[in-house]
Amino acid sequence: MPLTIRSALTPLFGRCVIGTLILAAGGNNPMDALRNAMIIGALPFTMVMGLMCIALIKALYRDGLREKRGLLEQPAELVGPALGPRPLAL
């Protein structure tokens, strides 16, 4: 693998960030600063996962309603202008 500027700077950048966190901790435990930075970095991912869970619950609920009403959609290859319109979505 050829050495590029990006591949050379990535480990250096990571070490600088960790070093800055340890220095910023001051008299406190430096591992607490590192742990807090990891938590802050994971918060956006946590929000995305929460929204995905909500979307899954909504989809399962709507699927159950369609099944109760008998409105299950036909497979995609059977739906077309000759077969008529698709059932209305909820």
C-alpha cells in the first residue's frame, strides 16, 4: 500500500486528539476525559439507532393493520397497468 499524506497523518491526528484530552483533564483522571469524548462521539449514532427503532415499530404496526384488513400488497412482478392499481397505503 503506498504511503499517502492522509494515511501518514491519520495515526498522528488520533494521537494528538488523545494527548489533548489527557492534557485537558488536568488534575482529574485522564481516562475520564477519554471516556467522556467517546460518549460524546457516540451520541449521534445513538440518535440514528433510536429513529431506526421507531421506524421499525411503525412498519410492523402498519403491516399488522394491513394483514387484519386483508390489504396485503401483491408481489411487485404481478402489479402493473393490466392488473389494476395497487391497494392504498395506510
